Amino acid sequence: MTDTAKKNLNQILSEAKQASAVLSNLDNDTRSGALEDMAHAIQERSAEILSANSQDLAESKKLLSEGKITAAMADRLKLSAAKVRDIADGIRQVATQPDPLGSTTLARDLDEGLTLYRRTCPIGLLAVIFESRPDALPQIASLAIKSGNAAVLKGGKEAQTTLAVLFDCLTAALKSRGMPASSLVLLSTREDVESILKAEGLIDLIIPRGSNHLVRHIQENTKIPVLGHAEGVCHLYVHDDADPDMAVRLAVDSKTQYPAACNSIETLLVHKNIAARYLPLVAAALLDRQVELRLDEPSYAIVSKFFPDANLAHATIDDWSTEYCDLVLSVKIVDSLDQAIKHINEYGSHHTECIVTTDAKAFETFFKSVNSSGVFWKASTRFADGFRYGFGAEVGISTGKLHPRGPVGLEGLVTYKYELIGDGHVVSDYSGEGAKKFLHRDRS
Amino acid sequence: MTDTAKKNLNQILSEAKQASAVLSNLDNDTRSGALEDMAHAIQERSAEILSANSQDLAESKKLLSEGKITAAMADRLKLSAAKVRDIADGIRQVATQPDPLGSTTLARDLDEGLTLYRRTCPIGLLAVIFESRPDALPQIASLAIKSGNAAVLKGGKEAQTTLAVLFDCLTAALKSRGMPASSLVLLSTREDVESILKAEGLIDLIIPRGSNHLVRHIQENTKIPVLGHAEGVCHLYVHDDADPDMAVRLAVDSKTQYPAACNSIETLLVHKNIAARYLPLVAAALLDRQVELRLDEPSYAIVSKFFPDANLAHATIDDWSTEYCDLVLSVKIVDSLDQAIKHINEYGSHHTECIVTTDAKAFETFFKSVNSSGVFWKASTRFADGFRYGFGAEVGISTGKLHPRGPVGLEGLVTYKYELIGDGHVVSDYSGEGAKKFLHRDRS
């Protein structure tokens, strides 16, 4: 348990909020320098981190036998010397990213001597709630500090000894750079989560990283904006003119490369004109990789003819909106591109969808009409990821329509404010009789 | 009552949502052309609109005498031939704005032949809830259509005859351009509002335009993102080195140019070193304009000495967070720039704040540390407005930290999606042994 956990939580959040005002004033060198110090401290104290981790691992065996955590959770707890080095490298990668703050996205003379700017600035105080993976702490903390945000971090109780040492490395680095230690707060209890959800006015954005269940619980129990998604129901649509071999390769990668990931596909949509040719090919490849197929009537008829001995299932309406997180795939034949788009917009989760076609007009319609945060042409949905997009790291993927959307890296952790600079300009000069006209001239 | 109101509301919303997918596919010429047709129809049918408006006005007298609407509401109802012309001109101004859709904000080669774009796209289905002003309907509808969004519009019942004619002009224009008439929906009952608040998954963004009470009711009763703000508690801070005459001019304009507006100031913060010189000047100017002053102890001591006969009030802690919407101003003396910033961040509503100083370092600290959507240097807070910023029109002002923020015009009504174009690229080539490296080369 950290010192801070003993104080009144609202007081802690209030101090973190005040620290965020200090952070927003620091230059990039100071913020990035603190990240370099964090990376250095973590590498220096590697043995200590690994020893703390062994304690958590020993304890987790007990929790596992008592059914309080799952085997997967216990598994994600484990660090190694190589992993600690990766953590330090990851922080350094964030440090070297360009400064996300102070970018000018609008500069306009409203009149002579009256100039409007829109510039990026931090969001304020973030609350990140994550589960057993201890490397989430340094990753998220470094993204927060680099983007000038303060952060409250609630980790899994089963990782608490490891997290305490990592957290000490982070705050020591802040202190060594003269930055407020209250910029980062580590919490550990379930009651803390409930308090976070109620802290409107102090916390500006909540980022849950964990199970669908965790995300949904948070979304349903707070008025604070939540970044993230409960489900990832992604689609691959194979148009009638697709190259079947490419469509097989994309289906296999999108489904099997890491089936538990949110950007794996759950439903394969196939145009009726290519179904008889494509389905036997893709079914062979997927069945070979132990993928369970749940087929609508027309696709069942085709696949069962080719693979009479395979264990094929009939899809129900629930399959169209289910994230399996496993080697399971639902399959549906559609009459047209339009029907595919309608299916995706109705049953999907607005995460990432891919079309395989050679027709430029078809992919353009797909890109414009599918209202997901990612639309792909001839590329695996598994590319939907902050690291693969070149964001350095990500705090999550947002399937909402408002900013931030898609994989969220540093750019998603900043917002903007309007800055107006005049020289005593008043509105009354621009209204009524003989009103001055605005210039509205953009600066280049 | 419109035809649509007779159908089941969920069916109507569902059709509007489907229409939004069609709108997102239309080019700027088609969308802007429909706006030109709307403006034309409104001007053509001016007499009919004014006659409908007379009916609403006659009815409103009854409602007013029954206490069902306020005098201000009845007042806002009234249209004139000139106002109808202004409405049409307003729509034409939105039509000629640059296309907000399809702007590329990121273009990056992830690898040879694998290119990522981030492009602006519509949000989807908007729900706008407004009160008696009938000109809100064409203004908001034109902003929605121009930005490729469908919109559900709930107007005040007291304006329903006027709104029905205006709405007919709008949908006739959509039909004449072959656009789905269900892109715009007009609703009129209080029950419709409650249904809108529950329509998660169909409605993407709710925009309330009306009283603080209306906005707060909506914010507290929906899981859908709400654009807008309940309060506008704006500040003017006069630093110790300010030009007193300029600071008086800015205080007078920011408070009295239109006291009911959300961007008028409610609190004047004055540095202690300039208080004795500045307060008598500003008090004279404000008292002269019938502004009621609510002063903290130190400022009361100064002002009451100069104006012993004025009706001065003592400020209480509630004054620091109250939006008067009237000729009332609270005044507080602060010890430092830091104290001013802390006061604003603690008691303000994150709308718009101004600093008067000649010190570049002071205004920079103010700009970075004040976490409001607008920070001004030597300019009246009354400039915080979509028209004055050159956005053509605005649907509201957002005091939230996430997009959209500040005055919201067309740019705030679009979001973005990530588009990835490959040629059969799969993630498995980029992971494990012998993994290909990403290029992450930005296109200029």
C-alpha cells in the first residue's frame, strides 16, 4: 500500500488535478527528460522489480487456487529481465516522440491586431484502471506525462508489490526533475474504483484497460467520459471480384494471428457471387487451424458439402454481435456490398472492418458508408493498433464517434483550446450601427 | 404535427440513422446544393412562414397568460420578413463554407504498399433540442446536412406551426436533390425528448440549445455524449501591470455588451497591487451602466470609500460559481497570477477567460495553466462565438475537454476515421522470428 492511499481520496485527486496545471506549463524537454529518468531507474532497479514480482507470483498461486484470479491473469503478471528491459525501452520510445502539445491547428486574424489560435493542450487528469499486467503502469504513466496530463492509476491487487516498486521508479524520476510527485497516483482497492467513477469535475477522462466486463461496468456507472470499447466485433467482407487467395490470407491472419485481440475478426461476410468458389478455400484454411465455423444457411450448404466430416455449427442471430475472443468465426453470405455495409453498421461494434475487392468504387463506398473507427482495404484488421500505426504506444482503442477515436496514443491524450490575442478589442465595436467588419483571414 | 410523428419513434430514428450512411457518401456539391435549395424555398415561401408565425404568436399570448411560457420565450418566437431573409442568407453562408469532410489529417506509409490515412467524416445522427427560437431549426439543419450528418430536431411546442412550414422547406430541398427525406426529423413533444435520451446506439451526439435547466436535465439523464454547457462563468483578470483604461473598456464590454450571453463575465479578478488605482475607475464605469457589484472584503473597502452612496453588496462563496445572466458582477482581489489561475480553475466553468497584462510571460502562464476552452489576452470574452471566430454559424459552445471544444461549427460536427490500404498485407509477417520492420514514413 502506498502512502497516498492513506490520505483522503478526494484530497489526493484534488492534488493530482492541481499538479496537472503545473504539468501543462512544462516544456517538452522537461517532460521527456523525466521519462528518460524513469527508464533509467527501472533498468537500474531491475533486480528489485523482479524480486517484488516473484512475491506477487507466489501470492498469485494462492489466489488462483482460491479461484480469485484466472490462470490468464496469473500468467500476465510475470516479468523477466528481458521484459523489464522492454519496459524501459518502451518509455524511451515515448520520450523521443514529437511534442504533442502546443501544435497550432488554426491561426486566423479576426481583425487587424486581433488574432485567434487553436492550440493543442493536455486534457487534465486521467484515471486509468487496468488489470494484472504490471507493464501497463509504466506505459500509461509515460504517455500521460509526455502529453502533460496527470494520471490516477488503479492496478490489479495481485500485482501490487511489483507495481509499488515500478511506481517508486516513476515518482522518483518526477521528483528529480522538480515535477510534482502528485502528478501520478497509484491506487489499489476496488473502493478506489467506485470513488474514481464519482469524481466528476476532478477527473477528465477514464481509460479502462481490461475485460469487456470491466469496461462495461465503468461505462454504465460514471458521468465522466470513458475511452475504450467493451467489444471488438470486426468484419472481413469479401466482394464478388476479390482475389480468393488474398482473401484467404487476410481471413486467416485477421482471425488466427491473435484471436483474443479486439482487432481480430468475428464475422466473415462473403458476396453470393464468389461464395461457391471462395468458401471451400477459406474453410479449408481455417479448419486446418482449428477454427470453429458458425455458418448461416447458404454458407452451411456450401461448406458442409466440401467438409462433410467437419464439426460445423449453424449461426444464430446472436452470433452476429458476439465477440468470441477465441478461434471461432461466424460466416454469412450477402447479396450486395450495400447489404454487407448494413450488416456491419447494424451488428458491428464500430472498431475495424476490411473489404477485399479490386473495384476502387466499391472500396470508396465501403470507406465512406461504414461508420467504424477503422476501414481497411486489402489489409488484415490486426493492423489496427497504436504501435503498428506508428504512435509509439497506445492507451486503448476508442470506438466512439467523438475524439479520441481509434488507437489512442499521444495525440489522443491532448485536446485544444482557443487562444485570442487582441489589444483592448471589444465586441461593441463589431455590433450595431457602423459596426466594424471581421477580417477572418487565415494565417498560413 | 408532421407525418413522421405518427410513426413509431424508434423506427423513425432508425431510418434517420440509415439516411446518415447515405449522406456520408454524398459529395460537397450535392450537400451544398441542397442548402441553396433550402434557402431559396424559405425566401419563396416567406409569406406562408410569416402567416404560420402569426398563428404561433396569437397562441403564445394565451400560453403566456396561463404562465406556460415566459415573456422572453414569447418574444423570441417572433419572425419578420427581414428575419426570414436573414435565415435564408445564413443557410447560404453555411453552404459556401469549405467542405468539412474528407480532410486528411494523417497520411503515413506503414510499409511499402501499406498506407494509413486519417480522414474527417460525419459523426452520424445528431439530436438537437432547442426552445422557442424558430430560426434555430434552419440554422442547425443546414450545419448538419453540410457536415453530412442526419439530425433529429425537437423544437418548442409554442413554435410548432412556424417550424412545420420551415421544416417542409428543408425536406422539400432534400427530396429535390434525391437525398433521403428521413435525413431530417422534426419532433415536438416532451415525450420525444425522453425517448431521444434513451436512444443509445442510434443517436451519436445530443446538442441542447436552451436554458441551463434544460442542458443540465439532458446531461444528467442520458448515456449519449452531450455537446454544450450548463453554465458560463467567465472571468476577466487584471494583472498588476495592466493598462487601467484598457482593463475598464474590456470589463465594460465583457459584462454589459450582452449580459445574458454565456460568454459575458461573472467575476472580475484584480491583482492587489493595481486594485487601489483600478477599482475606482472600473466601478465608476460599471455603476454608471447599472451593474450591481458584489465585492469581497478588500475590494468592498476600496470601492465603498469612493462610492459611499452606491448600493454595493458583499460577495459570498456562492457568487464565485454563479452565472448571473444579468447586470451583476462579482469582484475579488487576488495576491498573484497563480491565485487568479487557481480561482478560475476551481470556480469557473471552463468557458472563456481573459487576462489584461503587458507581461508576455504572465499571459503565457495564464494561457497554459487555465484549462478553459478559450483563453484571451487583451480582448473581450464576448468574442467567444462561432460567427466571430469565422465558423459561419455555431451549434453551441462546448466546455468539455474532449472534441468538440469551444464554439462548434462545421469542424466540430465531423470526426475522423483511420483508413488503411494494403495489398494483402497480414500482421503475421510483422511479428515473431524474422519479422518485417514497419516503415512509419509520413507523407507530406
